[in-house]
Amino acid sequence: MQSDEQKESVLGEEKTVKIRLENISKIFGVAKTKLVVFQDINAEIFKQEFVSVIGPSGGGKSTLLFIMAGLLPTTEGRVLIDGKEVTEPGRDRGLVFQQDSIFPWRSVIENVEYGLELRSVSQKERREVAMNYLKLVNLEKFANFWPKELSGGMKKRVALAMVWANQPDVLLMDEPFGSLDYPTKVDLQNKLLEMWGRDKKTTVFVTHDIEEAVFLSDRIFVLTDGNIRHTLKVPFGRPRTDDLRTDKEFQEIRRQLWGYTARG
Amino acid sequence: MFQFRMLLSQVKSAIIGIAVIIAFWEGAAYYLKGMTPYAHIILPTIEQCLTEAIPGMAPFFWGGQGGLFQGQAGANLYLIGLLALAQNSAITVLRIISGLVWGAIVGIGTGIMMGMNDKVRKFLEPPIELIRTIPLLTLIPLFMYWFGISEIGRFLYIVYGVAVVLVINTINAIDNVPPVYKQFSLTMGASRGQVFRTVVLPAIVPGLAGGLKFALALSWALTLAAEYLNALSGLGRIVILSEIHLFTDRMIVVVVLLIIYSLVLYAAFMRFYRFVTRWMPS
């Protein structure tokens, strides 16, 4: 099983598998309290692909993402990244959390420097690198602020800069914009696509927001009833702009996904 | 400017508060004087505290135990009285601070070891949970029995009391670190040791500082209690000996000093506290 070399033909394009989910099951508890979150999930995510996972809450979207991050073990099956099994969290898989996860005891710039600090990059160099990433999210004026002095959307941007500055191989995002108001969310989605477009890191994005999923993704997995029941390819090219959100076909896809996820 | 005005209003209300207390005190003292010949014992006037009580401290100078002044005849008793107060104050404050500092080192150190290592925790938690329920004051006779009336006994007693409180406080602080910070740190590539150093340690500082605030008050109480029962020096010793000899004015002088010291120590601590919690959302 050497996925590095393995190419798959999808809609006529040659693509390399980056993440492979092999027969993944997650079961919490035992016997009477047993809760099957999902069972026998098999899926492939290609290099440079942006995949969203949508589905009802409690359906295991975040659990699946945490398993990919190595923060949770599987009950059965395994996650392979570049053919290598995931056993623990690591720098190659950056995770943007749903809650505020930036460190409140560090200033904004110190937060962005964090990953570099872990690798003992010199003070001068890491400040320089961190400042560049802060500029990327338009927060350079807030470098010396405490996180408590920022709005929710700004904290999310710091988290993006922090993860980006750490240069992971794969990006995992757990409903990162779930708690934000609509305009802030749209703003951050555009910012995310802009940042993502620079080097197109393989991304798995968990969300319950269908519009968000369609706007951002190349493919969408619908996780319901304990498995990925539908996979949908988003036909729009890139770069994408806000005009797309009101496009007729865009609405059509939203409706289709709505049908998949709505509780019957 | 705004801060200055706030300070001014604080000073003003403090002055008003002190003035009210003094007025009631003097009023009551003079009222008692007209009623009973024992007024100078029940509630001495402020003048009495300043003129009689302070020279009365002279016999406590340099390890003296009250009673009659044993020094040179004709010595300036007022000055020696002040020196005696200063000397005993220094002894008491030093006991409080050294007890707090060493208690914090032992307590927080043990708490961190327990919080980081499950084996250590499983081994130490049951006995600590048990001994923390023993009221601290009941242990004074035991420490007296073990160590006699000695500095080391008092020191260990205060360290013990402070440490027990801070061990529990430290474990709670470690347990309360939100898991998302540790998870984030791990996905950024941190090792276990780095998670501890860059996440757990900074995250528990406000919790520890809160525990220290309580431990400071506790160190005061334990020091005074130890001095009442088990010391030959210090302000607590002066209070007890003055009480035995019905020198209420001397007791009042010491109590006023204790209030001042405790306010000063508390204010200094709060500066430290505000500094280490400056990043916390209010």
C-alpha cells in the first residue's frame, strides 16, 4: 500500500492521493452505553484538494477530523497521509479549531511565532516570519495586542496566521467560522480562499454551513447516518468571488445538498 | 489624570474612614472615663496609646519579655519602645514572608509534579486529601511537641499550612487548563514537555496567583497564631503578654501596626497579581 505513487483517475484528471481513510470506525463506550459515531468510512482526498465535510451536528464530522489530526484514536481502521499511518498529532497537520484556541497569555505576534518557537527558530527570524503572516491576514497593526482585545473574527484570523506560519502539509479545519456573524464569515471565507490559493495545501474543512462548503470546496462529503453517504464535486473554477454565491447553479447545488442533510 | 483623580478620591475616603473611627474611639474612651476607673484598661484613649503604650514596649527590646525595663537607667524609653516595635515587626513580617515563600515553593512544586505525573498523583493525593481536613490550629501543640519553642518549628508549621492549601490549588489549576490549548499546541508540533512549558505553565499562573492571595492571608493568620502560643518574640508575643498584664493600650498599638502591615503587603501583592493576570479577559 504505497499511496505516494498511487495515481487515481477522477473525471479524467490524474491526481495523487494525499489522505486515505481506510475502514474507519469510531465507537464510544461499550455494551449498553455504546455509541456508534460512524462505521467503515472509506475515502480519499487528493493532493491540493479542498474537501468539505458537511452533515447534521452530532454526526461525527469533528470526530473524523480529530482522528485525522491524531488527537483521537480510531476504534477500527486507519488514516494514511502520504501512505503513512497517523498515530499522533504532528506539525504536518495543522488544525484550526471551532473554539478560540489562540493562547490568551501571548500577544498576537507571539501567538503567530509559536510554531517557530517550538522549533527554536531565532527570535529575530521568527518575528520577521510572523509579521509577514500577520500582514497576510491584515492584522499587522495589532501585533502587540492581547487576544482579549480582539474581536471574534480577528482572533480567527490570528489562528489562521498561526497555523499558516507553521507551514503544515495538510490543513484541517473544524467549523472555524461557525461562531461568527454572516459578514465576518463571508470576509473570512474570501480571506481563506486567498491564502489557500497561494500554495493549495490539501484541506479538510468541517462545517454545517452548506453555502460555505459549496463556496470553498472542490468536493463535498456528506456525513450522515454513520458514513459518507454522498460525495459531490463542485463544478466551479477558481478563483471564486462573491458573485458566485448568487449564481443559479450554486443555488441548485445548495438545494441538492440540503436534500441530503435535512432530517427527514 | 483620570487615575490621579481616582487615587485622590480613594485617599479622601480613607481619611474620612479613619477620622470616623478615631472620633468614635475617642468619644467612647472619654465616655467610659466618666463611668469607671478601669476605663484605661477597657478602652484606652489614643493619647494613652501614643504616650504610655509606646514607652511600655521598651521591655520587649532585644528579646525582652515585657515586665520591667532591664536596660540602663535614664535611657530614652520612648525611642527604645519604638525600636522594640520595629524589631518585633521585622521578625513577624519575616516569618510571614518566609513561610509564604517556602510554602509556595513546596506546595506549588508538589502540585505540579502531581499534575504532570499520574503515578505521583495517585500516590500523594489520598494522604493530602486526608491531612488537609485537619484544622491547622489544632496542629500547633503537635508542632510544639515535636520542635519545642523554636524558630524551625514555627517555620515548618507555617510552611506546612501554606503548602497544603497550595498543592490542592495547583492541581485544580492544572486540571482547569482548557484542553483545546493543549490540543492546539500538539497539532502545532509540540512535544509533551513543550506543551507543559508553553501551555500548562503560563495557563495556570492566574490560578496560582489567586491561591497565593489566599495563602498570604493564611500565612498571616498562622504566623500570629504560632506567635500567640509558641514564641518568645514577634508582635503576636507582645499581644499575648500585654493581654496577660492588662495592657490594652499596647495591644491596640500592635493591632494597628498589624493592620498597616497587612494593607501594605496586600497592596504589594495586588500589583504583582494584576501584572501576572494582565492578559486575562476581565
